[in-house]
Amino acid sequence: MSNDSGVGPGAISTLMLGLGRAARSAAGVLALTPRAAKDAALLAAAAELRASAAGILEANARDVQAALGAALGSALLDRLLLTPARVEAMARGLEEVAALADPVGGVTAEWSRPNGLRIQRVRVPLGVIGIIYESRPNVTADAGALCLKSGNAVILRGGSESFHSSRAIHRCLAAGLANAGLPPAAVQLVPTTDREAVSVMLGGMNDFIDVLVPRGGRSLIERVRRDARVPVIGHLEGNCHVYVDAAADPAMARDIVLNAKLRRTGVCGAAETLLIDRAFPAAAAGRLVAALIDAGCAVRGDEGCCALDPRVTAATDDDWYTEYLDAIIAARLVDGVDAAIAHIGHYGSAHTESIVTADATTAERFLARIDSAIVLHNASTQFADGGEFGMGAEIGISTDKLHARGPVGVEQLTSYKYVVRGAGQVRPG
């Protein structure tokens, strides 16, 4: 692996520990930085992104060309590619984060005790966040913005395939910080593609990094979960499902399924399995499957789905577990909502699931019994995105049950402390 920083392999640990010390110092400043300064940095960075769009796209073209030479898969290429619209979306994302309420210092609960003590639970930053991600250069902007807004310093380690793009975007964030008079170490990008940098982040920086967030493929996330010496927020994979109930409107079901699968196949909220109630009209089910195939999606089905269209190929048991991140979907006929719930419970990854139905009782049964981070009724799984939830952006969808679950936005990047005010009280013996 190349080392674009020019740092010798033996110096990677020194480099990373230097980033850690600088981040820890910046975190102390950010924890006390008023909202106005943080927002000013975000707005200045957004303006810099727009002004630097040509340079960002030129850097991205270098990354895309290298990825094509390395035969990177279509889903990863889609994640890597930047367009003028995607650069503009990054800039708008920074502005949307700036417009969010500042979570730091927010009082989430307060009460008084009989002895006169007044107690508050107050939101505070996590400290220093390490984010390790692949392919998507827009994560550089989203993660930097969310960490800054929530009062955290961040060390970003982007994938080697997006190295030049991420550097160009990071320069805009650094310009925003400088414009607002905030420490440049508030948002740092690891300046090397050497894999040893990841090893140091996982196992050698627990004095500096408080939380790690991995964002990428299964192998990356498995490694982070296995080797990290600090808490990890993230999800292993997005094996998302759409269940079409017997009471679903056929036209609505078609629109939702096509969007959930094919809007962007490389995102974690893309549907990977289609479940169809056996009581759903056979002709409508056939048209639904045909619409997927006609749109360029391969369908791997059980015996019932294979009977709906001769172009469906037989699914194996592995297909029900698979996150394709491609124009492929597994499809199965099931005996009602309870069978759909059982299938998702057995094969799913607890990420995002949707039910399409006009029956409110069936919908509520599905929403209550599915134990996933995000459950939807009559909506595409592609809404599994922090921006679509009104969070401005997010740095991932967490399938954990502790601390953060679902989209990880500014509020999820804070913890809390208890502030107790008294008037001389002492505890009796």
C-alpha cells in the first residue's frame, strides 16, 4: 500500500500519536466552544466546498481512474464517484448541520430531591472520535461536520481509493475552521494510505480516541469490532427487507420496491430481500417481479417466486443472508406477516425493514415486532439516512442497542453528565 504522506513505515505510530495528542487538545476547546463559532466554521466550509468544486471533482477523477484500473465493483464505484450535484449536496449538508440545535449543554432531565439537591442530566461531547471509512469521500464532509457541531474532535481515516477526494474536501473543512478561529486539529484527516495507521488507531490510541466509528464493508467492520480497544458504534451490514402484504396497493408496492432496491444499490439502506404475502394477488406479484427484472435487477427466488416469472433464478439459503449492494434481490413468498417477521428475525441484520400494506393493524404488528434499528410503513428503505430524518447528515446507521441506534447524528455523538447543585448539604451517617 502506498504512503502518500512521505512518512516512513516506522514513523506511522509517531504520526498517529501526534494526531491523537492534537485531537485531545482540540476536544477540550471544542467542548466549550459556543454554537455561533461552530456554525460559522460549518458555513465557511460550505462556501469553500462550492468555491473549490472544480478542484474536488478533479481530485475525484484521479481516484475514479485508479479504481477503474483496480477493477473496483460497480457499487463501490458509485460510492466513490462525485458529481457537481453531490458536491453541492455536501455543501448543503454542512449548512443543514449548522442549522440544527446545538446538543451540547442541553438539559435532558432535571429534578429535585427532598433534601434540596437539584439534579440535571446535561449533554456533553464524547471527546475524540475516530472514523474509519471506505470509498465514500462525502463521509469526510458529513463526519467532520457532525463531530464539530457536537463538540467533538475527529480523526478521519478515509479509504485509499478516495484518498485524493478526501484530501480536497478536508482542505475545505480546515479553511472553515481557520475562518472561525477554531483549532485546526478539530478535524484531522490521516495523511497516509498506509494500513499501519488503521492498526494504530485500533490498538494504540486508546489514550486519545474515545469512540471508533467504522463505515464500510463487512471485513472492515469485523476487523474494527474485533481489534478496537475503545467502544465502537456501527453496523455490520444492511440486509434490508421489504414485505408486501396481502392488503398492499399493487401500484404503491411496485414504486416502493423499485426505489428501495434500485435508487442506489450501493447504499446500506438498499433492499436486499423482497417478501411477498402468498395471499397477495398472483398477477400483481408477477408484475412486481417482472418490473424488477425489466429494470435490470436480477431476482433470485424461492419456488413460488420462480413460478411468477421464468427469468427468476433459484435462490440458495445464502441468498437470504446476503447484502448484495448490487442490482440483485432475493425474493420469497411467505404466509402472512408473522412469517415475514420470522424470516427477518432469522436472516436479517437488524438494519432497516419496510412493510407495504393498507391494513393499519397488520402494519402496527410488523412495526412493533420487528427488532431492527429502523422500521417503515409504506415507505422505501432508502429513507434510512440521517438527512432524510432531519438530522442534517449522519455518519452511519447503528444496529447496536447501547448508546446509539439508527442514524448517528449530532445528538448521538454526545453523552451526558449529572450536574448536582446544593446549598451545603452533607450526607448523614
